[in-house]
Amino acid sequence: MSECAAHPPVNPEEDQKKINARMAQVKHKICVLSGKGGVGKSTVAVNLATALADAGKQVGLLDIDIHGPSVPTMLGLGTTPLVSNADSVDPIHVGNLKVMSVGFLSQNEDEAFIWRGPMKMGVIKQFLGDVEWGELDYLIVDCPPGTGDEPLSICQLIEEPDGAVIVTTPQQVATVDVRKSLTFCNKLSMPVLGIVENMSGFACPKCGEVVEIFNTGGGEKMAADFRVPFLGKLPIDPAIGKACDAGLPFIQSHAATETAHMLREIIRPFLETDKPQPKETETMKIAIPTADGKLNLHFGHCAAFTLLDIDPGSKTITASTEIEAPPHEPGLLPPWLAERGVNLIIAGGMGQRAQSLFTAQNIEVIVGAPSETPETLVKAYMAGALETGTNACDH
């Protein structure tokens, strides 16, 4: 694979046809960019891809940082050898995650890839056209910093990418360069999905309190200036560095931390983009954990569920049935409710892990609902007037 990448393409049109055929099997294509190195771009890319895979999505993670590939180290894959077939290459599998990186092209971690533009373009074409990505919900592309050959190549080769996530730190020395990435996207007519402000304060490893050690708000101001979404802030957390060095995605290994919660909030909009929307002609089925005729705030310990059939056209309740909950076993409720046709749950509280399991079953979850009768809650929801508060079980 690396040998072919050293030569210009013989037939560019055939190469593009092959890439288009592969990419046609990918629903969403997202590039992670930054105009500045060392801002945590690869950390965001790895945790974004991991969170989507944990939610049951089929995800590809492509590392095109030719001169500084970090993804193999962050996932504990090292110099894992690739398996080549007659005319394709298998990605490395990590659960639902398929990974490809230039770091897998050499068994020597100290080897430098001293390549010019045409060679970089060649290997990126092969990553897109020769790798057996299969059907994917998401392809996350970790680009190198700057606006050079690699990000330009990926944006031109992938037809109509969903857009870019831009990562910055709050200091002006970073934002002055990262703003160029936004201009880069504008010139290529690539949507900017949002900006992440990384290293925004320091999270104390003892108590978790975030202390501002740099200027903050640079990423947020940049989002306002360019009129693009601001996805959120992440602090400097020593546990992130330790997790990266250990080859463990932070969002998995430190799932209960406040920083991991911030990461999940940043990633939440991307899960929303792939959420199936019920057709107007389909019957909607809503499940509500109940006790004594009202919503039970303790979802995992409820004794019964009320299932309500809804006609989306008239927004009326057509049937309501209370059924006994199954035995309380980890991971049992999501498939159990999915088998009964449920596509929405209204709950008082639910942990993040449980929410991910329901998302994997294509079941939407609304938390923070009050303890009212199921009919009252559903009517408020259908009218767009359901008021929700704090997640009573946010862990």
C-alpha cells in the first residue's frame, strides 16, 4: 500500500470512481480540523468516534496526519500490521470502530514519512478507495493541523462531506491560526459543524474544580464571529493525558467524570443527526416508567411501564397499556422495550450508559420529566409543551 502511494495516480478518474463507490456506503463524513498543532484535535476525534461506536453506530476513524499519526497510540494499537487482500486492505477493528492510520504502514514507530504533496495525495486516495470500510454510519477523519495538502485532499476527494469540527484552545496564539481553518472551510464550501474550545481551564485531579489558568472564551468568540455553532469547552484534565498514553479512550475509561460528561454533551448533536425520524403515517409508541399511575422517577427500579400508542398525524393517544417490567438485569430493558415497538421513552432520570444503550436500539430518550400521569406527559410532549428539569439519575 505504501509503495503505491509513492507514485502519482495512473488514472485519476478511475481512482475517484472507486472512492465514490466506497463513500456511497457512508452516511455521515466528518473532518476534525485545526489550524494549530497541539490543541487536542486527535483527542477530540478519537473520543467522538468512540462515543458514536459505543452508541451502537458503525464508525470509521481515518487518521491522515501523515507526519504525526496519534490515533494508533491513543487506541493502544501501536504498529498493528495491516491485512491486505487482492485489491483492498482491511481496517483495524476495535469493537464497532474501524481504524486506519498511516501509523500502521510501518513496524518502526521512529520511522519518518518524508513525503511531498503527490505522495500524500496518493496514500489518502488509497485510504478512501482501497480500505474495506463497508457500510458506516459515520466516518471521522482526523486531519493534521493547518490548511495544507492533507485537509485539502480529503475535502476534495470526499464528495459533499457533512462538514468539519474545528478544535482550538482559548489563547489568541491558537485562535489566530485556527480562524484560518474556518476561512479554509468557507472557501471550499464545507459546512462548519461547530467549534470545540479545548484546554479551557484546569480540572483539579483531587476535587474536579476547574481553575482558569489561561484566557478563556477564545473559541466561543470565534464561533460568534463566524456565526457557526459553539459545541462546548473542555478543561485541561490530567486524566485525559494518562488515558491517551495508556491507549484508552477517555470517554470510556473515565466515563463518570465531569470532563467525560462535557465530552458527551459536545458529541450529543452528532448522535441527533443520525436519529431516525418517524414517518407521519407510522404509529409512535412511547414508554413511561410508572408507579401508582404516575411517572416513576427511578427508571431502573420501576415495577411497570405504561406503553402509549400515538397517531403522529392527529397527535392523539390511540391506546394505553400498563405492563409489568422484566427482572432488573443490566442491559435488558433496551432490547425488551425495542421488541415491543417503543421508539421514545419519557423518564425522570437515566444514567448516560443506559441512554447510550437505548440510542443503539433507535429509541429516543427524554429525561427530567416530572411525576405526572402518562397521559398528561404525552399530551404535553405532542403539543411541544413538555417541561423537563434536571436528570434525576445523571451518572
